[in-house]
Amino acid sequence: MGNYAGTCFARLSLAAPVVIAGLAIATEAHAKPLANGGKLLLTRGVSSIEGSGGGGLATWALITGNETEDGIGASAFATYVPLQDYEFRAAGAAIGFYDRVEVSYARQQFDTGSTGTALGLGDGFTFEQDVISAKVRILGDAVYDQDRLMPQVAIGFQYKKNNRTDVIRAVGGKKDKGVDYFASATKVLLAQSLLLNGTLRYTQANQTGLLGFGGDRNDDYSMQAEFTAAYMFSKRLIAGVEYRSKPDNLGFAKENDAVDLFAAYAITRNLTATMAYVDLGDIATRRNQHGAYFSLQVGF
């Protein structure tokens, strides 16, 4: 896992142009001296499977890092999901500028293990995907607008590039790269100890892009939804449920929506551990893919 994470973080240079653009925007909007991080625990979110700040499955409107509007923050993560017939791994990092702009990079691996032989791909055949994302908070503040019903709202995109062009085309996928566009609304209700999030995602991705984009059944973009509801048991512990709908573009195998039950614990101000039970449904002819979800995030 260590070598894998090291390789992922080394690839952060791919996101450099996006980082520079985000920094320029944020600096122009907030030309102030930098201040140390001051966010409440867990209010940077954890890291989604695509690297954006959020839950495990869902992207939230929260901006990563411990920074407030007077500073720059960052986070890094590693995630491991063993399923019935497959194994998913992801690692990456993100930067938050002035609690306004977020840019992130993630490297994903989907290992078919011994199932790869049965699928005609070979033992341990692995799909890999790079994800470069950007997010901008445009309205509200999830935490400090407690006297208002308005949630924090952010918009953004995720550019995804897969490394298995030939296999993707063989199973009916149209492209090995694509862009998801999303809008998220997040509200933290401190008096009720609740976190609520809703995200609309405009996408062509098959299995979040790991099986390419578009397909023989459908090659159009579609609107998908992500929801999170969580209860804050203390300032360090939050637990809840997430749901993520997905397109069903490929004729050879039906794609199901995903759900998880999760708990995130802030071990320290800078280290958060997330555990979950995740059900991803059928994946590439293999039914009932469910299992554990483990993730660690370091934030500053």
C-alpha cells in the first residue's frame, strides 16, 4: 500500500495547471495575510473516491483542508475497498484556497484479482484511472450560517482518464476519458447534530469511469444524484448513510446504484479515519459486490 500511495502522490504534477489557476482566482478574491487553520473538526469533510472533499461515495460542497477564509489548507488520503470479487484502491491529495476553491488529484485502481481470469482478462488485471477535480464555493457557509436555511453550495468538475482503452471498447464503452460536472449543497445543523448533503452529477461514466464513458446502450450524458445524511455523535465522531445513483450505459452488464453506511472519527485535528459498509451492486457480470471500506485522511 505504501508504494502505491507514493506513486499516486508523485503523479500530483498532472494537476499543477489546475492548482495554479485555482490559486490565482482565490488570491485575487482574498488578498489577505495567511492564517493557520481554524475549521471545526470534520467540517472539511473526508475524501471521496474521486479525491474531492466529501464522504466516501458523495462529493460535498465543503472545501478540503483546515483553512478558513484567511488561509490555504491541504489534505491527502488513501482508501481501500475489498469486495466479493474485486478490490478497489485510491490515493491522492487536495488543496483548499481560502475556504473557497478546491483542486484535487486521485489515482484509482480496480483490481479484478482471480476474477480477471474468468472474465478473459488475466489474473490480477487492473484498471487504473487518474482524476483531476476542481470545486468552487459560490453560496453560503455550511457551518457559520446557522441562522439561515441556505446551505453551502459549490460547483465543479472531475476530469477522468482511464488506462484500458482496448478493454473499454471491447465491452461497449465509447471513450476512455470524460468529464463529470456537479453541483453540491451541504448544510451542517449544529443544534440538531446533523449533516445533510445533496449533489447533482452530469456524467457519462461507467462505474465512475473505471469502465470508460458512454456505451452501446446509451452514449448521452445523464443527471445522477448523490445524498448524504449523517449524525454527529460528538465533535470527533460522525456516522451516516450515503446513496449514489449511476448511469446504466453498457449492454454486457447492468450497473446498479451504490449505498454505504459509514463512520468517520477525527483521531487528531489532522488525522481522520473512515470505515464503512459499501454495497455497489453488480459489477461486470459479478453480482452483489459489497464489502468493507477503509480510508485515512491527513488534513492541514
